[in-house]
Amino acid sequence: MNAIVQPESDLSQRQREVLAVVLDLMVEEGDAFSMAKVCRRASCSKETLYNWFGDRDGLLTATVQWQAAKVRMPGLRSGQVSPADFRDSLIAFAVNWLTVITGDVSAALNRLAISHAGSGKSRLGEIVLKNGPLAMTGRLRPIFEIGAASGLVSFDSMDAALKTFFGLVVGDWQIRKLLGETTRPSPSGIETTAERAVTQFLVLYGTAQIPAPMEAGNTRTKPTHGK
Amino acid sequence: MNAIVQPESDLSQRQREVLAVVLDLMVEEGDAFSMAKVCRRASCSKETLYNWFGDRDGLLTATVQWQAAKVRMPGLRSGQVSPADFRDSLIAFAVNWLTVITGDVSAALNRLAISHAGSGKSRLGEIVLKNGPLAMTGRLRPIFEIGAASGLVSFDSMDAALKTFFGLVVGDWQIRKLLGETTRPSPSGIETTAERAVTQFLVLYGTAQIPAPMEAGNTRTKPTHGK
DNA sequence: CGGACGCTGTACCGTACGGTACGGTACTGC
DNA sequence: GCAGTACCGTACCGTACGGTACAGCGTCCG
């Protein structure tokens, strides 16, 4: 099984078209679509499909990898950075992440990978894990390091801080989306969530005063201690 | 389809035995197990199975509901409460939740519900959602209210606070578990995570000084502001 | 005793799907 | 013109599974 492992990007235009169809079908039907349906919609023959991707698993894997390769995160120039830039950078990161997470494509991919992880049918879970949470923390870590080097934040444990950031940003959005809840946050809702999460994160890990938002999160950036 | 909707608890001992077998199979194989396999392992006939549960969906639904009914959360006596009690209560809650979430049974149930939510095959997603995150916040809300009434915490938005608590506690544990990551936190790791999450939560939302832990979380409960 | 009932085990049916084979067609290079 | 290649469309095969039917068996109750 898993005959052909495409070196990731020597995919022809036609092959990418097919994968796009597969992705659409994943969004519409989850794991339930058949190879025949792919062929019908993509106007290609089964034989070609099997020649290109080996078997169904190969097709799924190729689709997931191809899609995962498209996800990119906003970065941050290294060197000294101002508090405002740092904060904006975190917010941009959070907005980006939340937008991806709450999207139908991400949900479809995660659903697929999760159900396969349960059946031990393939390594899709591993792939999505690597391109999801792990990629996020991987991209976020250098940003955190820049912040720390600039004296804006400090961590006892970088990993714990990354987990905390993840939790504050994602909250229960992802699990609810995956379980089929239809209410999707508006772009402004995402923005608000991201700002609140970053504000809270900076309360927990920030060392210097960073421009506070007007109304996000707990409103007050720090509770008025003592009753 | 979905012929018989068991009023939730008029299940015979024998029926519960069968559901236990189904649950085991879910943990082992995800959604891939067949009705025949259930019968073989439970030593019952297909006909009986279909008489009792209508169809495959009915069996799955019954299993999920039966299992969901078993989950209970630690509560908190109402009335005035001490800071230490409040904090311990939150920690107990978090430990309980993390233990459930990272367990194989919960993972199997969530995987099942998630994959069905993707295919629109049934209402399992809705059921798990109601007995998962929503049940958690439902149980947590009164605890928060007691805390607020006792002047220990204050919220601008109760919903936002619940989301924050969820995020701080769960982090990325659940999604990683669902995606098949095998490393499971030890009981002491869960304890540590829970304490750190609660400490952070109280930093964000607490009004009064609450006994700080020795070393949990960011170590210092509040960063020494200003460089 | 005898019929009704509930259950087990097995054989069976229809279907749907993954995977293969094959005929037909367009294009390319010689 | 012709072999080779790459692809489409479709027919086909084997299998596995959901669901049904039926025979056999123990138990309860009149």
C-alpha cells in the first residue's frame, strides 16, 4: 500500500486539479466519498487515479500533504522589536490561526485525520499533527524568542508558554467546529478573540507595559487587586 | 432509521453488556468495527441487536449516550466559600476534565462523533458536544458564580471567562490525543497542568489574593512588572 | 404438557465500494 | 503513416458489510 510517495511537489497541474476535487469532496462528505465519485467529478479515469496515487490512502495522503503545504504563518523580523510591534505580531498570528482553524477545509482535514487515527488506517493523524499544532508552535517559538530577547516577555518554560498561548487563542473553537457546530465566528469575532487572548497572554507572561486595548478581554488588563 | 430511542436508562443488564462491548470495539478500531464483530464478541445475535437498537446508528447513539451519562463533575457547595476551597475546587475540576479528555474512551467517542459530523451521518456530534464542552461549561458556571458571589473573582463576560478557563486547562492536549499522539500525561503531569492553568486563570480573573502554589505555572504568580 | 416468547447462531440477500482490465482516443516523435 | 504514451470511460470482479430470515433452544406461564 501507499505505493507512490510524491516528493511533495512534482505534481502536474492536472494532478493538482484532481486533489482539489478530493478536497472539495472531503469538505462535503468527509471520509465517505468514493473513488468513483472523485473520477466522475474530476473527469478522470480510475486507472489514472490508481496509477498516480497507488490506492485510496495514497490519494488521501497526497491531498492532505498538498493542502498542508499551503498553510503559512505570518512571521516577524528578528532583532530588536517594539512592544506594539510584538503585540501586533502576536495578534496577527492568532487571527491567522483562528481563521484557519475555524475554516471548513481545516475541519475536513482534521476530521479525516482524526477518524483515521482511531482506526489506525494510515499515518494521516501524524501528518496533520505535524502540520497543525506542532507547526504552529514551531513558527511561534522564534517570535517568542525575539520577544524574550527584547525584554518584553519572559518564560520559565517555553513549552508551557506555547501551550498557554495555544489554549488562550484556540479555546474550544476547534473542538466545537469539529463536532459540527455550525455557528462560525465572524472576522470581527475572530479579531476580538485574538486580541483578548493576546492581552491575557501578555498579562501572564509580559514584563513591560504593552499598549493595552480599548475593551478586549477582561477590559481591565489586570484586576484591581485586593477586593 | 433510528427506530428506537431508548429513554436513556431502561437498559437491561444484558443490553449494557453489549454496549460495553461496543465501547471496547470503538476504542480498538474506531468506526471500523462491524455489527458481526459486535455480535461475535458479545455472544448475541444480529437479530437481537437490530431489535434492540434499530440499526447501526441506533447502536452507536445508544452507546454514546450511555457512556456520556456516566461522566460526572465535582461540584461545589453553594454559599460563602474560602479562597483556598475555591481554588482547590477549580483544580479538582480541571484535573477531572483533563483526565477524562486524555482517556482512550473519551478519545474514541470524540473521534466517532467528529467523523460522523463530517459525513452528516448522524447526530452524534451534537450529542457529544452537549455532553462534552457544553456540559463542562454548564457545570463550571455555578462554581464561577459562587466564586463571584464570594468576591474571589469577577467577570465582564462569564462566557469569555468560561472559554478562557477551557483553553487554559485543555490547551492542545485534546487535539493531539485525537490526532493519535500516543504520549499521555501522567497523573502528576495532569495535576501540574491543572494547577498551572488555575493559577493563571486566577491571575486573569481573581480579585483577592489566593494561596499561591509552590512552583506551578509561571512560578511567580504575577510577573514583576516593569523590566 | 404445550404454546408463546426471547434469544442465539447461521445462512442469506442486496449493495456499494476498492481495485483491475480493456477498448477507444488524442497527441507526440520518428 | 505508425508505434508509443497517456489518458478517459466503462465494464467487471471480489469482497465486505448492513440488514433480514429462519431454525433451534431454553424458559416462563397457563
